[in-house]
Amino acid sequence: MSKIKQILEKTLKAESKYIDSESGELNYIKVKDYADRIDEKLISLLADNKELKSKFFIKIKDVYVFNIQDFKFFLDENKVDNSYTKYANKIGLSDKNGLLENVSNVVLDFPFKDCILEGGQSTEEGTDTYFEYSEKNGIYEEKNGKRNEIFFNQVLAHDEIDRLFDKKALVNWKRFTKDSKSDGEVVKEIKRDKTGLIQENMIIKGNNLLALHSLKSEFCGKIKLIYIDPPYNTKNDSFAYNDNFNHSTWLTFMKNRLEVAKDLMRDDGSIFISIDNNEIAYLQILMDEIFGENNKKNIVTIKRSAISGAKVFNLGLVNVSEFILIYSKNPKQWKINRIFREKERDTRYSSFIKNFDKNHTQWEFCTVLDAWADDVGIAKKDLKRHFSNSYDDEIEKFYYDNADKIFQPVTLDDKSVSDEVVKTKYQSIKEPSKIFHIKREGKNDYYIYNGKAILFLSNKLIEIDGKLVFSEPLSDIWNDVLPNDLHSEGGVSLKKGKKPEKLLQRILELATDKGDIVLDFHAGSGTTCAVAHKTNRQWIGIEQLDYQDNNPEERMKGVVLGDKSGISKHVNWQGGGDFVYCELAKWNEKVKEEIQNAKDLTTLSKLFDILIEKYFLNYNVKIRDFKKKILEEEEFKELTLDQQKRMFLSMLDLNQMYVNESEMADKKYGIFTEDQKMTKAFYSKK
């Protein structure tokens, strides 16, 4: 027990009205109630003690002001015995007569039912489990609740929500460059531009909801593009995400994150969300609510696989599609880059100018095949036999090499062209053997022949991935970004847990320009970060799960060193640049990991004392009963180790998984001075 807690308990016990008549212990609820009333006796007791006065009062000039919120929070985090039950199913509201659920004259009113989801994304966090003693079987039996997610707290008062979303302390800072060691180098400063905006590529490890709120002070209104690939809610637990929410809780999970994500976006920014048919209808309604229906821009359909494998034998149509929802923040400021994609050769371009170098009035025409046959010195009828399997490649090369001489005649719409062009069109019909030329400032000239315009192939070819190709404007159906050879990208083995780099390249080219900031708060293996880095965008990736060698920071180390997979060849990626890695400072999250790593009940029992003394516990834990009774019961000892661990985990207050920036100087958290310094630097504090 801390010294200040001992002093407080001793001081308060001097006044009988703060004591519970039944247990003889302090009644914390009464004490908090008297604090809210600014009880004269309570204030006097606290002010008369030097240590308590220093802890709970603020000196403003010559006046000491009682800090009610700090006092109440201290009571909450240090209480040992609450008016709740002792254990799992026994963890329920009770009074001296028993469980309140058995008392008909008690009504429980929870005013804040719109809960905040913790974002239990991993499979082990995805089961709501409790334990109930069976009189029939004489053992504690594991029970499963209806929901498959964890809440920060089932009831959150406004001040608790504020604390939950406070900026978090950031620790374990490392910078990675082409020349740094495998474990990185010390971060000495946060790079900023002239306006003070952070100019760092970053990977933040920790709960993505809390990390998003921590970013708000520095990046509110600064993000040009947000791309996320969230859990699809497929009822399939083969991946590390808890991909098994029901619709309502999945939407709450998404809603919490999308609301703060919107605050981070620039007014001309976009958000792209990958999703499949399980939740697209629900997500669209949610997005309409958060961003507004007028900000819905597109629903892109992506062909994600070939029509093959086991899915072919399923009843109904073969499902090979998934989707990307695209929303803007402000429709008046939103714009997107015009993108073209490669398509098959357009056979309408079949005419050839034999003497292109001469004046247009002397041009002579033939077919492309005649020109090619003449160029290679082979009769036209023998071309296919001569080139055999290479025929298509060879004629394609001829097309590209002579694109300025190849054309198709196109009809001119009188309503779509100028009066001069219309006049020239009809003049050319009267003189069908003559070629007319109209110069245009800043646009392609018109060449008109026999009432039709000569449309040159060279004006329709686009350079894609370093070569000129036939192209067409990008539509909302993408069947050319299949995840082929995905297993080799970025040295990451999560075959089903990542998107292809060429998909992310297209998204970034559509929605951003070089230097813009890109955010992915479901970073996974780091595909978005990798593509943003290779295409000269600033990026931030947030990830809370641990993929071991497939973590985003591992992938990004390879990118900095010159990774050759994915889009590297197309963008001539040679390596370079740098990024910063840091983590949300763990608190209850730390002991959660210790509980999960415990090898036996003895280890768990030793952890229990540390749990009581050092960490924040849930209000529904009656600790004395658990320590003195439950741990000693044979029925408890007969539970599996996994069940025992789950009981310990259920005691943790999920509001206190990470350390707030405002409290990081408290020695109990053990945050190094350098980490505190970098956290302050990140939040623009000296």
C-alpha cells in the first residue's frame, strides 16, 4: 500500500460518517459524495495534513483550492474493496442481503449505454467469458456471453471518457535509416516543417482507438488520405483479428474509430475502406451518418481472386469480389487525380500514314498490316506463320514504335466542336481527297479528312509502369489488381492478411500527391506504409497486434534498405528515407501480458499481490474475498490454467490499459526520462 493511501485511510477513518457500519471499512462512495458537496469536515481533514494538502490542493497565489477530480480519481484507482461481488458470476452488484439481481425492488439504470469498444481485435480478446459455480457438478464451469468483443467499460461517465481519450505517453522510441543497426538508433528530435507540422514517417504500436485520439493534437485536419483494411466480420477466426463481431458491435467498433479519423482528415481529404459483402451495407449506412451522404464518392468493386479452388463448388454464384468505399470530408473541396489503366490494343487504330514526314497535304495512307509487312519485308499473308507465337508481341511493338503515324478516322459531332471545325468538316466532305489542318492553342491540332478527324494513336497512349500502353480512364471496377505472388511482397508471410502493393499504389495515386500525409490505423503487415514510402508520401501506421517477424516495422526496415518486391521495380525504388517507431506506454496492458504468459497457478497467485498493489482493477472485483477464499478453493484449482488466466484478466480495468501523457512523470509507471522528453516533443511541449 502506498504511503499517501495509508495516510488518507488513517485520516478519513477518524470521522465515523465515512465508515461503513457493517464492515468497519471506509465507504468510498460516501467519501466521493461528500467531496462533491464540498463537505467542510472532509476539506478540513485533508487540509490539516501536510502530505494530503500537497497532494489534493492547488495553490493559486495565496489560496489553496481543493482539486475534487484528482481526489475522486485517486479514490477510484486505489480502492481495495467495492460494493461488487467476489468472482466471475459472483462478480455482480450486491448488498448485504445478496445479489441485487435477486431483489425485485432495485432498478439498475445505465445512462451511457453507447459503449466505447476497446477494439479487441485478436482472437484471445474476442470471447466474453465468465465462470459460474455449479452446485450440481461441484465445479466452476466456464460460460460464454452473447457478445464477442470487449468494452472499455460498460458504463462510462463523461469524465471517464475524457480520461480514456487523453493523449497517451509514448515510449521505446527508435529511428530507422539505411545506415542504422537492426534495432534502430536513438530519436533525438521530432522533425517539423515551418508551420510546426510533424514531418516524420511513423509506426505507432498500441490500441488504435487511443492512438488516433493521441494524434489529434498534432494532426487534426492534416491527413490527406486514410486507408484501412479492418476486420471483415466474416465469422472466420483463421486470422489474428477478432473477425467475429456481430453487426451492431462491429459497427460500434468502427464508429468509435471513424469519428476521430474524420477529425484528422484535411477538408480536401479522402477515406478509402476495404470491405467485403458481409458488412458493406451496414458500413455504408454508418459512413453516411458520419461523413454525410453527399460525401459518398464511389463504391469500387475489386476482383480479388480467380474463379477456381474450393469456392467453385459452393452453391450459388462464385464470390470473387470485395469492395472499397470512398468518402470525402468536404465535397466542395474534394478532388481526385485522373488515372488511366492499361487495356487491350484498340483494333480501330488500323490506318497508317506512309509519308508522315511530308506536309499533311501530301500524306498517303495504307493499313497498319501493310505498313508492318513492308517494314519487315514479309508478305502480309505470311506474317502470322513467320512470327508464330511472337506475333502479338511483334505487332504490338510496331504499334508503339509508330504511334505518331497510326490513326483511326472518327466522326465529328457538330454539337461538341467549334464552328470552325464544323465548317471545315463539311468543306472536307466536298473535297474528299484533301486533308485540312486546324491549329489549336494548348490542345492537339485537328486534321480532317473526308468529313472525319484523324485521331492519332500517340495521343491515346499513356505511360504506365514505365511503358506506353493502350489505356482507358479508371472505372469503379478493378479486375487488374489481383493479389498474384502476394506471398513474396515485403518478406511478409501473411498471405490472407495483406493487400497487394499495386492496389495501394493505385489508391495513393488517385487520392494523394507527393508529400501528402497518409494514415492507416489497421496497418497490419505495413503494405500502406511501404507503398507510401516508395512513392514519396509521408505516412503513419498504427497497429496493435503482434505478428512477430511480420510486424510493419520489420517490413519497413526492408523498404528503407531497398526492398525489391511489390511495386519497387515500377517506381525504381532503391531504398532510403527513414521512419520512427514508438509505442503507447502500457500499464494494465503490461500485466495482462504477464498473466497471459504465466506458466502455472503458482505464478498467477504471485501476480495477484502485484495486481492489487500496482495496477488498476475493475470496480466489480471484491479483492479480499478473491484472495482469501477463491484462490484457496479446490474447485478453482481444478480449473484449466487458461480458465484461471481469464478470471485474472477479467479483473483489469480496461480504462487503464495505457498511461496518459499528463501522468507519465509519476514514478510508479517507470517511464524513462528520454521517453518523457520525446513524448513532450511529439505533443509540441518543451
